[in-house]
Amino acid sequence: MIHDVINTAPSALARIALYIEQDPKAVLTMSIADLAHDTATGPASIIRFCRRLGLSGFREFKIALSGDIERVTLIELAERAAPEDIDVAPGVAALSTALQSSIAASARGFDDLQITGLANRVRAARRVEVFGAGPSSVCADILAMRLIWLGFPAHSSGSATMSHALARRLGSSGLALGVSSLGHTEETRAFLAIARKTGAYTIAITTRADCPIAQTADEAVLFTSAGAWPQSGSAMHVPPVVLLSEYLCQCLQVREV
């Protein structure tokens, strides 16, 4: 429910939800004033957030959150105590399950018409620039490499300075793809903003429908990252983007719709 608020609520409530999702345990020790301060909102916004979840107020929210955290912890402990496959280390098994779940959830969420439309834009583009920072640069490289192998004029640079310079040369016949798991990477937002200003069509590839890069781009392709509470620097979002890359290339190998 908190994750849904990030994608659907007004910016103030989405900001609160994102803050809680990133470190839910820390919120349990905070006052409503502390949370309002850290999210640059106000106590009234915190109350509205709680009521959007069907709870009467912040105290009831903390009780419910504490129960969920405890439930998840007990499940994880049980899985470590009795793994289904005794030949797989519990830690590896947990990561494997999370990754498989994120891939399956992303597959269910992909819009076939949207990906087909993206394929048509790739076909029509004079040049395709792909950019991602940090772990997302791996996603950008994979996507660009797959397009290059199919014969399309794609390029990816891990340098924000270089990507921004190339974005300025795209023009109306160009296509810019920006990858960011949480969608808050300033370098990626700037890359899309520069490309869009030249007339290029811009697409954000992210997990959040209401995030800076999604708001900057012409449209957003959403995927689901592994893990309920993503950690900075994690590469857990790479496999779902690999799925997206392969799906896009599959669409590119059939006739244009």
C-alpha cells in the first residue's frame, strides 16, 4: 500500500511514502513532527497519508507498520531455518526469490502496446541515446548493446557530461532513454530534459510513475525492482531491465505495427 501511494498520490504524500519505504524501521522511533521535518511536509500531510492507507492517524500507522515488519522478519527467519533446497545457502535463496519475483511482477506490468510503440520509435529514430548513472549505467549499456546487435544506431555512455553533450545533438529525429530505479538521479533527469528540449522523444525507464525522471520525460516505462526496501547502489533492478531489453528486441524483430 505504501508503494502504491508513491505511484499514485500527490507529491507531498508520495514523498512521505518514499521516505518510509526506504527505511521503515527508522520511522517506528520517530514522532510525527520528526517525519514531517525529514520529508519537508507537515503534520497535516502525515495524517492525510495515514488516512489514505485507511488508518486513523500516525499512531495507528506505526502499530500497523511495526506488525508488518515483524511479520516479514519472522518469515525470513523461518526461510533461513528451513530452506526448501538444502543445497542452496539461505541468503542466496532469498536473493534468488526476490529477483524472480521482481521479474515476474515486471512482466505482468509491461504494457504490450507501449513496448510495441517503443519498438516503432526505435525503428524510426536517427539515433538512440541511452543513459543511466551508477548501477543503472549497466542497464543502459545492456539495452544499447542489444539494439546495436540488431543494427540500430544506439549508444550509451557512462559519463554524464558526454551523455548530456550527445543529448544536445539529438533533435526531433532522435530518441533518448533514461534509466533510474527510483527515478531521482539528477544526471538522468538532466539528460532527458536536454534531449526533450532539442525535440527528441524521451522515455524514462523506472519503478516510479511519479518521480522526477518520469515527470521530465514524454512517457515512462515502469518495471518492478527486487526487494520492498531498495538500498542505494544495489543492482537488484538490473534483471527486470534485462527482461525489458529482450522484450523490446523481440518486438523489433517482428514487422512494424
